[in-house]
Amino acid sequence: MRFGKEFMTLLGAVAIAGLGLFAAPATAQADPMGSAPQGIKVQDNSYFDAPDPMGPSKITNKMTYDKVEGSKSRLPMDGVQLTHYDKHNEGGAIWSSQKSFNLRKDQTFTMWIYVSGDVNVGDPGEGMAFVLQNNKNNNQFSGTGESLGVWGVDPESKDGGSDALAKTAIPNSWALEFDTEMNDVDPSTKWPAGLITPNWDLNASQPSAFDLGKGAGYGNLNGGTPTQTIKGEHISSGYPDLSTNYEAKTYSGQKGSLLTIGDYFYYKQNQYGLISDTDAHFLADQSWHHVTLKYTAPKDGGTVGQMYYLYDDRDPVTGAKKSSNSNASVDIDLGRLGAAGSDSNVYWGLTGSTGDASTDRESSGTEDSIAVFEHIPGQVNGSATAKMIDETNDDKEVNPNGTSGGSINGNDKVRLEYNVKFDSGAGDWESIMAQLHVPRGLAIKSGTVTYKDGSQKNVDLTDISQNSADQTLSTSINNLNATNESATVTLNCKAENKNYSAPATTSNFVGNGTMASASINKFSIKQQAAVLDLDQDKININQGSDINISGKVSEADGSALTNSKVKIIASLTNSSGTELAQPSFYLSDKNPATGFSFALTAADLAAIGAKSGEYKLVVTATDGKGNMTGAETVTIVIGTVDFGSSSGDLNYDATISGAGQLVSRSDPNWSFNINDTVTSGTKWKLCAEATPLTMQPATGANTPETNDTGTPLDGRLVYSDKTGIHPLTADAQTPITDHVSDGSNTPVNIASDWDDNSGILLQLDGGAVQGNYKGTVTWILSNAE
């Protein structure tokens, strides 16, 4: 009996395993937002609307915002999650709160999508859709399952047809679906009829027949005939409320008791602009995919536009553009959306759904459907470009086409230029943050942001973050608009002296409503056998001073050099590129390679005619072993102080009162710049003289006729400062400013601190007579030492 008991226990274990109670449970998905590419912030933006409940069936809107805090690798952003993995029969939607998509204007929309479940358990479902709609009845969601919230909803009825189904879709709409569930359940083949009753039990199986239809691929516009068999996960488009998009079929089934037996409708769907792939999960592969939609508006008053859509055209890890054959183009008839008249604006949004948990379907039918927006219609349009310049190699752009894999030498000086631009829009592009991903192998020395209006700021380099692929730093960008439309971020770098291949890196400029991306293309660094390092990048001297250069020469492998065999070659050129001198010399034990120095003396500079201005000194070296170093460039500024730009004449307007008065300048922002390129600590001063003001011939309609031309004004120009009022005369120099240069080479506006009561003013005495007067101010600029 004991043996028999153990045998029965074994049988029980076998039976339990056969019921599946020991099967592995579905594994939870990793958080998709953890790997989401850069996007924009969405939550709390009045541009969007998330109606709840949704549509005629009052379905609960399960859309949620997935917030991403700022980090070293990403700026703050939000994901829009329409459905959730392991949640059946969910629906979610987000819409523009206003009609923000103008069908009479070219538009571009870009986003990242994640539509995937646990592919190890079963096919995910159902998918999501980008939708344009002009619905006046607030019908913003149709139903769950294969409808994806936008297509018609199968009523599981013995009554109906294509017209009835189309009426359940979002009216006046066009949809682009990303369908992750192959809805190809044909009741006539899956459930063959029994001898007495049908086996198709509509209570146990959600309708799933849309993909039994046909598709028309790229080049077959909406008027074409669908001929392609839909084979799996796919992207396609069409008009959800158009009855000819559907084909009604019937088959014997029952819904409820035996009394409900009869011929029930099921529906196939015709799909246009079809994109599919032999990969079973080319959508639902637990990865992010980029989507670009480019809409071209009708021309010459027509009513048919065209939507071109491109899938998987950017790398989700680097953000860089990549080639893609997944694209299609379809017509959009404005009349189908009720937008062919004077109002061509429509709503746009995303819908998504999951399916049921029916045992008749071999899938979980759920997934995370998430979108991360990059650019949304109706907001500002911005763009960005990036390039890498090898300053050591004649300012040559490195790998501009992104295909040649250009190279630079170790120790080369390179310049990274990121240009971000406001292209169009009614308002400003606001709250822009630049997150720059800089290739490794480049040591960043300094950085600036320069705007179109000429203003500039330095980039803070104290918080550079490094990882295995790039160096990351962030900086804010002022609002851009039609007036001040662009900003250029310049990073001055030096290449490390090592053999290195740098992959492409993509930087992002993220602001309200849109973001722009730009990539530095891949390149390589070639290590140099001999290395030259100068101690100076830029030298400022005053005219009449020497240029002193110092540095060292070494071998990359650390081997010793013979000083007397090391040759230094220098070339000095002016701003026009004309070479003024090319001195060369060998080093010695007194001037060793480990720390050599040389000078271009004031006499040398005078002999070659080097006057004030900017010059380039290019230095190379040979090591006596057949190796030449890379070139090192030093910017030489021979400084001076000179007159720069000004606002023009000083003008004063006054009403004669018969009493003394002090008159302010007509232009309160009058400016006068002194170009200061001398070294820090250099002193200079500015003085002024002025001739008496004399009456001129009448020139205006309100100027009284007079024969007193040449009559002196009872008054004078004066200089007013905190020490008092100082008359300007023709025979004495009145001090205006004493200045100590800060060495920044920045023009000095001597009127920057003048106000209505200071600076050069007009002083009138009681005998002043109305008229047009003129005088001359002479400025005297001199060394203050």
C-alpha cells in the first residue's frame, strides 16, 4: 500500500504540471522611460487635452504622463503613455486642445514611440495611432481592441455592414496606425460549423479580423487598389469613418443563448501606405523607434495634401540620423476631414488600446504604448546644425558628409560649432536648454554662446560629465525669435595625442513646444610620434613690445631627444593670410626641447612691418628622427587704442524759456566706442574740445526764418560728471575718461554710464535765441602713462 500511495502522488504531480500551474509567469518589463531618447516636456502644458471619459461609450482615459527628471544624459521631459503592459481592454488618448494642425500649411511632426509588451509571452497588442480629426461632437475615442481608439468598433451584431461600422469611428478623421497585433482571426476557418450549432461563440472572442483585408504600399495613394496581404506588425493609414475602408462578411455564430444563433458580421479593413517587415516584431521589440511625418499642403487652392511618413530614421541611443527604407506617402483629402473650406485647421492627437484576455487568442494582448514628442504642430519651428573645424589644418571641416570618417592629428586644435535657429512661429522659442554631447578624445578648453545680435556669454565648463562615449555639458540659450533668430555655441578643444575612433555624437536643444538635434559626425585621431606643446594659445602685446613664445617638444613613446637636432619652425601671417616671416632655428642645451623659448622682438616686428592688429603664429618642430610634430597656432594681438563706432552726431532739442537750462541728448542711448586691444593694465585717456555753436540756415518747416546765420548761441556744450559741469572749449582739452584696460579686447563704450544729467550736455543761458545751431566736437585719445 505504501508503494501504491507514492505512485498516486507521482501521478498527481504529473497531472498538475499538465494544467500549467508550474508554467513560468510573465516577466515584468523594464521601465521603457529609462532608455527613452530626448524629448520635450508635455505635462501641465495647456496646448494638450486628455478628455476623460472618452467618446460615446464613456471609456476611461488611461493616458498617463511619464515624467523624466533632468540628468547628465537627458534634459527634463515627459512621455505620454496611452496604454500599460498587462492591462487588458485599456484605452488612452491625448489631443491638441485647439485646432493646431493647419492643413493649408506644410507641417512636420516628430516623435519617438515605444509599442511593446513581453514578446516572450505572446504577441503584444494592440497598438497606437496618430490622428488628424475635425470632430465637432467631441467624439475623441471609438473603442478598445483592434479599433485602436480611432477605427470603427465591431458591434458583434447580426445587423450592420460597412456603413454601420464606419459610423462608430472618429468622424472627419485620418489616422496613421502602428499596429502590433495581427488581427487575422477568420471565424469561418477558426471555428468550423458544427452539425447542429456553430462553434463561433462571440461571447468568448473579441472581434479581430481587420487584418484579413488588403494593403496598398508606398506609391499607392488613397485612390489605389489594395493588393498586398498584411502579414504581421505593420504601419498603415486611412480614413476611419470611410465605409469603403471596410469589407463586411458574415458567418454563423451565437452571442448568448441558443436563441441568438445566426449570421453575424465581421469586418476586414483596407489599409493604405502600408509598411511591414519580415521581422516578426519590427514594432514591438522592446525598443524605441523614431517617427517623422512631413505634411505637404495642397498647392494653388487645391484640396488634396500629402503626408509622407518615415519610420526608424534615427538611432535611439545616439539620436543620430540613420538610413531607413520604412517610408510611405499618401494623399489627404481636406474634404474628407471637413476642412476644404475657409477653416482648414484640425485637431491632432494620439490614441491607443489593448485587447481582451480571451483564451481564443494566443497573446497577452497588452503593451506599453508610449510617445515622446520632439516637435508638435502649431508651435515654433526650430533647427540645429553642428560641425567640427580643424584649426590646425587650415580650418578644414572634419567629415562634413558623415561618411568619409575624416581624421585629425593628435594635439590638433579643433573648434566645435553648434548653431541653433528659430525658423518660424508666432511667438518666441522659449526656455531653451542645450545639452551638448561632445566626442571623447577632445579636451574642452573654453566655450562661448554668440547670438545674432552680437551679444555673447561664456559656457560654464565646471560641470562637464563624462561617460564611455562622450562628454556632456549643458548651457541655457536665450529666447530666440524672428529678430534675434540664432545662437552659436562654440567649444574650443584640443585633440588628445592617441589613436582613437570617435563615434558620431548628437546634441539636443530643447525648448517649449519643440526641440532640435545636431550631430558631430564620426572621426578618428591619429597619434603623432613627435609632440609639440606651446604654453600659449593667445598673446596680447602692445605695439613696440616683444612676442615671447615658450613650449616643449617630446616623443609620444617617451624616448629621449637630442636638443641640437630639434628644429623649431615658425610662420607669422597677418589677417589677410600674407606670410610676413618664417624664422627657424635648432635648439641647444641652453634652450632645450623640454622647455624651449624664443622671441620675435619689437625690432623684428618693425622690420617686417607688423603693426597693430591680429596675427597667426604657426609653430612646428622636427625631432631629428624624421618626425615632424603637428602645428600649434598662437593668436597674436598687437594692441592699440583707436576710435570705433558711434551713434553719430550729438543732437539736442530745447524750447527757449528765457532762463538758463541744461538740455539732455535727444538720443538717450547715444554711444561712442573706443577699440581697446592693448594688454591688461594699460592706461589711456580720452579728452574733448568743442567749437562755439553758431546759427545755421533754417532747415525745417517749424524753424523760423532768420538772417542771423553765424550768430553764436548764448550757451555751450559741457561735460557733466560727479565732479561738476565742465565747459567744452576750442582751446583746452576737457578730460572725459581715464581708463585702465582689462585686456579683454572688448570695445569700450565711453557713454555707457551717461544719463539725462551726465555726459556731454547742452547748457543754455537766458539770452539763447531759437534756431538751428551747429558746432564741432574734437576727441583726443592718448596714452595715460
